[in-house]
Amino acid sequence: MSDNLNPRELPKEIAELRQRLADAEETLRAIRSGEIDALVVNTKLGEQVFTLQGADTVYRTAIENINEGAVTLSPEGTILYSNHYFAQMMRIDLNKVIGTSIFDFASAENCDPLNALLGQDSGRVELSLRAADGIQVPAYVATKKLRLDNLTICAVVTDLTDQKQNQETISALKQAQQLKDEFIGMVSHELRTPLTVIIGALRTAMDERASKEDRDELIQEASSSAESLASILDNMLELSRYQSGRLKLDKKAIKLADVAARAVRRVRQKYDTHDIIVDIPGEIPEISFDAFRIEQVLYNLVENAVKYSPPSSQVRVFCKRDKEGLVIGVSDSGVGITPEDQQKIFEPFARLEGSGAKGIGLGLVVCKHLVEAHGGRIWVESQSGKGSTFLFTISRR
């Protein structure tokens, strides 16, 4: 056997040592049973010491050249030997590993499965080890008791971090692709619907046989659908700006009542089915904000209130002062939103169960981003069957 082992030659070296170790086991059995005399014992022991030293050299060379953690353990879990990879995995100096317990690197919930593993002749378990810096390392731990003494345990620890991260990345990519497909499908439908109405209404209005009243009604219908289309595109554009970091606010001191009036007027042009009240006291002071963006927030909230509350019911836009600035609200008389749905209502494409959801689910997401861009927050207060109130803040700063 050569003194300097080449890792590529390890399989051959290990095969030779397997036979030598088998001979060693047979020699030890014969010694224990008294089948050979003292002279032979000394000779045989000398040969086996050489063999075991060679085995140790091969073993250490082997485990230092694998990209996995490898340790030998006592039955109680004390680490008797460790390769560099295990020390790196556990983010600890190699010299500090020897003599510690494998349980020192296991969180409380993983001690029992690890202890059960050490009690077996061989086995494998997936668990999480705790590195010296507290980082959790997902790993497979495979163990096997060595044949010569049936006490020392060889353990191989496979770091699953990259594998888990790859699985998470693949899962995230699949989810993103699914969201993209759903988004494209919903956008295609939502854009096509008003476009179809606009084209159909205008073509009919151009027919010379149509009366003036019919033409006026058709043009109003086309105008309302064009407003819906513009709203969808505005929301998509604002979301794109936010996600790409291109959202720039143009803040100026302005009266909130004027901005609210414009938003409500736009909604009324599309819907004449609800009583929309603007209740903003005259003493509310001017405050600095991006009028276009806050108008978009109010338009989305008021339009949602109209969509999800009964015809002829009241939608109220109100405002009050607080120590930070203003709190603006939009309340409706709809069916309300359950506590579970309130947790996800500001997520992209959220469509609540039993809500008869309309649109592509971007309006509230855009509201959230635009409000947060102003340093404010947005939330909903609601009970099933008792309507909903959406509130958001604008800071004076």
C-alpha cells in the first residue's frame, strides 16, 4: 500500500482492505477462542495493526475527499473524528468539533429521531442540524455501526441546503408562471370585455337608422366602458412602476375634498345605481400628497364599494384628522368581508369566495402600494353582513 494515496485509486485500495479486515476479524475470533498460540498471536496482531493503520489511512483519505460531512461517533453520540466538510457545514473550527456531541448540533425536536438512529445498526433520517452560528442546516444523516467492535458509529451528513433552495426556487418559478398565466387570462378577458362593448356600441351608433336617443345611450355606454378600460390600464401601469422602482410622487399641498370629488365624479359617470356621499368637513386642512395617485386610490375604493354593495345603497367617503395627518375612509353597505379574507384582500389577484368578484384583483393592490409610497397604511374594517369600511392614512410629513 502506498503512503500517499490518490483519491482516484481509493476504490482499489478499499477493496484490498476489505479482504484484510475480513482476515483481521477471523484472526481476532481465533485469538478470543484460544485456537492459536501466543507466538502466532503476536505475529498476527502485528500484521493486523499494520492492516488497521492502513485502513485508517484509507478511511481518513476517503472522507476528506467527499463533499459530505463525515464523523465517527461513540454510542452516546460523542464525535471521535470529523472531516473538514462537517466542520464547515456546522460553521465551527475543526479542532473544536472533536469531543463534542452530535446532539450539540441538534435542536430539541430533532434529538429523539437522532437518538433512535444511533441505536440502530444502520439507518437514515432527514432532520435539521443547528450550526454554531444558529443557522438551521437541513440534512440527511446516515449511520452504520462498524463491524469490528459493533460500537463505533460512522455517520455521513448530507447538506440539503442547496437542494431545498433549488426546490423552493423551482416551486417559486412554477408559482410565478401560474400567476403570470392567470394574470394574462384575466387581463385578456377584462380588456376584451370593455373593448367589445365600445366597438359594438360605436358601430351601432353609426347606423343611420339609430335614433338620437339610442345614439346618446350607446355613446354613453361606450364612454363608460372606455373609462373601465382606462382604469384597468392605469392600475396595471402603476403596479408596473411600483415593482420596477419607477414610482415617483409629485407632492403638492391640496384640499382632499377636491380630489375626492373628482374620484367620485368619475365613478358616477360609470354607475348611477348608488348614492355616493362625500362627507369631508371644510376645516380639514390642505396637506401635501400626490393628487393623481390619491385620486386613483379613492377611485378604486369607491368603485369597489359600488360593485360589491346592493343597488340604491349608500357609499360614503369621509375624512378625519389624527395626530399623524389624515385618515380617509370609504364605507359601503355590502355583504362584508370575513376575517380570513381580510388577511389576503390586498394580495395580487385576490378573489374572495362567494363575493362574485369582478375585475382582475389589482385595484386594492395598487391602493396599498400608492398609500405606502406616501408613508401611510391601508386596512379594512368589516363584519359579514354589515358592510365594509376601507381606511388609509396620509402623513403630514
